[in-house]
Amino acid sequence: MPSLSSTALRNWLPVFLVLLAGPLAAHDVDVTGVARMFLDEIDSGVYRLSIVDRQVPPIRNLQEVVPVRCEVLEDPRELRFRCDPQLSQSDRLLLPWSLEGLVVVARWSDGTEGSGYFRGTGTVVPVPLSALRAGSSSIAALASTYLVSGAEHILFGFDHLLFVLGLLLLLRGIWPLVRTITAFTLAHSMTLGLAVLGVVNVPSAPVEIVIALSIVLLAREIIMGQRGNLSLVHRLPWLIAFIFGLFHGLGFAGALGDLGLRAADIPLALLFFNLGVELGQLGFIALVLVVNNLIGHHLVQRLPRVETALAYGLGGISTYWFLDRLPGLLPG
């Protein structure tokens, strides 16, 4: 009898593959269009904004960025302003940029620092100062931001999702699935941490190519297993998941490692980003099982060969990714 996980995939993965036909070049959507900026309190109530990225449009009217009670200080070399009373946790800055997001590092006159990642609305990037102050409010803001970012990264990182789907389609039984997903989780958690902390530094192009190849391999093994040709992948799926999970972790690192947070905030951001990834991954697996229970076995009975078709579809998409990413190895 087919396992619950493989039956669920046969039921609804065709819909998922159709949806993938558009966004085939998938990865690191949260990194694109992210700028960096410093907010320094250079004196009591006097502040300076420093924009790191030269390609960001200049701020031509600072008064529209700062709270209304603040006074812009005329200085052609710097973006400076004075606030009386000083900036508080209830204040916010409104940066006039249509960016995906903005990383801000705040350095306060009392020697404390804070940093955070803020999403754009399409026209402005709101920066609530409560997220840049030391204390529980800053920790909560950082944690929630990266928890959501991690969940979004796995749910919109289609190559990672397809690898998980391939594992579900390959495996038979709940416990082999639990062991294999656990190995995959441990592996990508390890390399994600090592990459973000700067211990491992691997170019993204070969990592993305290996990730695509990992899905091609899974698709092949699914088809070979249907023909009765079992290999090491079928006997030790957790080992294969662990090995390729190391590369998937390096792929995840791009969404976190390039954001430029201050060093003190990286461990917390790393922890909650990784938790977000796991929550997204578990939610996706749970969705497969729920959909399976909702639509039952009717679709499977009508399409007895759909599992083979799904494996070929999985292999076709991942082969396209592999060929599309190969030019990334070329110099220049």
C-alpha cells in the first residue's frame, strides 16, 4: 500500500509543478534590493544618517524622513538633524525608497547599539526606532523579523521545497520520513550557521548548481525505485539528505549573511531565521498530509501513473535550473 506521504504527493503535486512554471529562477528573494544605513547619535539629541550603498537615491528632503518635531541641520556633507526631546521608542523614520528592505545599525551616545532589518512598502521603508533600542523590545523585533524571514525563505525558495517534495515522494512510512527530514534539518542548520558566522565561505554559483543536481538525483532515484532498482539512496535516505542538506544550508545563508547586521545581533538573527525555516518546512509537510486527507484517493485511482509523471516533472524542472545556473561558473 502506498505511504501517506507519497499518496499525498500524487494527489496534489501536479498543481504545485504548474505553479512553478512561472517563477523557475527561484532563490534569495529577500536579499535583492536591500540597502544599508547607519544612524549615529553624535551628541545629545543630534543625529546623523550615513548611507552605505551609493546606488541608493539621495535623500533630498530630510524633513520628510524624521519626526515633525525634529529640525534639519544644514550641512551639505551630512544628513544631520536635532530632536527636542530626543528620539524615543515611539518615533520612526520614513526613508523615501522603493526597496525590498533596509538594514539600519544605530549607534547611540550612551555607547549602546542596535540593528534591524526593515521591509519596504513599495514607496517608503518605515524604520520604527523601538527595534533599534537595546532591551526586550529590540530583541522581540529582531526575533520576529527573522522568524518571518526564515519561513518566507523556505516557502518561496522553490528549489528547497522541491527537494523536500522529492524526499516525501521517495520515502515509504512516517518514521523514515522523520529520520530523513531530521538529518536534512541538522545538516542545513550546521552550514547556515558556519556560513553566517564567516567560518565557511563558498561562492553561491556552485552551491546553487549542486542544489539543482540534488533534486535531479532524487527524481532519478524515485523512478529507479518504481522499477525495483534500489540503491544507497533508498537504503540510507537520511545520509543522502544530510549530505545535500549541507549545500542547502549554504544556499539559505545568502538570505541572512549579506544583510550586514552588527556582530552582537547575528546569533539571535541566525537562531530565529533557522527556526523560521524549520517552521515553514514543517508547515509545508503538514499541508501535504492535510490535502491528502481532504481529497482522499480518488485522484490516485483515476491517474495510476501520476507518480512517474511527477518524478519526471521534478527532474525536468531541476534540470532546467541546473542548465540555467551553469553560466554562473563562468568568470566575469
